[in-house]
Amino acid sequence: MPPMPGDMLTVQEAAVVSGVDVRAVNDAIDRDGIPAGLFAMDEGRRIGPEGCVVVSFYNSTQAALTGARLTFEKSFRRDRHV
């Protein structure tokens, strides 16, 4: 269920709750790291409380997941000779 408008947090508040900096919250939004139903862009960027959990997870695993994805893609290309 999407968060109610009154429950939405500003990017600054979401950063504090998530334990990350404001840039990490914005990056998660910009790079589709947060599902669309957990944030809103009207009247400034706002994030639901559930989105803070996603931001924290996204921020802590981004480097590892990106590395794993690159390794998978290299392996896939090598196997396919692409």
C-alpha cells in the first residue's frame, strides 16, 4: 500500500531515517532504486517510511550488486561470444 501524503518525508528527513546522506537518497530516486509507489515528486521529492528501508538497502548494496552485475554481463558475453 502506498504511503499516505501526510506520512511522506522530505529528502532530508529520509536521509536521516535511512542513515545516509541526501545525495544517496536522490541517487536512489534518480536511478530507479526506489519503487515508484514509495516516493512522490509533486511539491518536492518526498519518500514514504517504507522507502527509507529501500534507500538504506540500495545504498549499502549498490557497489556489490553493480560489481556482480558487471561480472555476470562479462560472463554472459564471453559465453555468447558477443
